[in-house]
Amino acid sequence: MNDSSWLENYLARYREILSATNVFTDLVRIKSLLQVAKADGRKVMLAGNGASASIASHLAVDLTKQAGVQSLSFNEANLITAFANDYGYENWVAEAIRRHGQPEDVVILISSSGRSPNMVTAGKFAATHGFNLVTLSGFAPDNPLRTLGMVNLWVDSRAYNIVECVHMIWLTAICDLIIGSAEYPAV
């Protein structure tokens, strides 16, 4: 297979996932959760590992700056290392939610595999302590994170970059849906 054919097949995976309309209802439900949080003075807390942490940070900035939804991501080295050291790596995100959040705040957890122990532990904490939990995962359809949220977005792929990029597209689409436009000034 030559490079052009490989790229054609690769990008076809994105087209197939992104053209599926069965996710639209969930995207609108997340938009509603975020709008209620904004109206009620609640916040949105986002977390992920690796590239998913970058996605969380990107969305927290866009939601806060562009959509006016108070948001933060748990992506600071000092927070991660202090909480992981004191509470264990699998518990640091749950502890950050406990320390920063209030019931009815929105928690968005992003994990490509849906099996990261810190994301699953945080999801269980959020689900049982009155938070509005949204999860994004991929890989196996029976991953444990996917069963925990009020809304659970899942990408039917085992390719990290595809899962992560689709998560990014879905989340930024929700932000633009709140704003009501795909084109707006960055000021």
C-alpha cells in the first residue's frame, strides 16, 4: 500500500466516526449540562492523562474564555505530583475533584482506553458524590469509565490518535454549539 492509499484509508476512519449522527443527542445533552452550570454559577472540571490532559486544558480555556463557562483542568505539575504523592496516583484526580468541586458541578473525564485507574476512580467518586459526570473514552465498548457518567461518549476505535482527535472535535463542537457559531473573534 502506498502512502496516499494509507492516508485515504486512515482519514476514512475519521469520516466514518464523525459522520455518525447517533452522538448528536449526547453532544446536545452535554451542551445543556454546561449551560445549566453556567446559569447556576457552577464550574466545569476536566481531567485526562497525556494527550487527554492537553485536550482537557484546551477545552477549559475555550469554555472559560469563549463560552463564559467557568472551567478548570487538573493539569498542573505541582497539583498532580502533590496529590499523587499524598493520595496515590490512582486517587489524585478524585481528591482534586473533592477539594475543588461542589455537588452539581460538571466533571469531564477523558481517557482513550477508559481503563486508566485515576480516571476510573475519579469517575466513581464523581458519580457517587452528586457531580454531573461526562466521560469520553474509546477502545473496548465495555471499558469501565464508559459506565459511570450521565453522558458517556465513546469512540469505536483502538487507534490512540483517532480516539483523541475525535474527543477534541466533539468537545470543541460543544463549545461552539454553546456560542452558537463556528466563527467568532478570539477577543
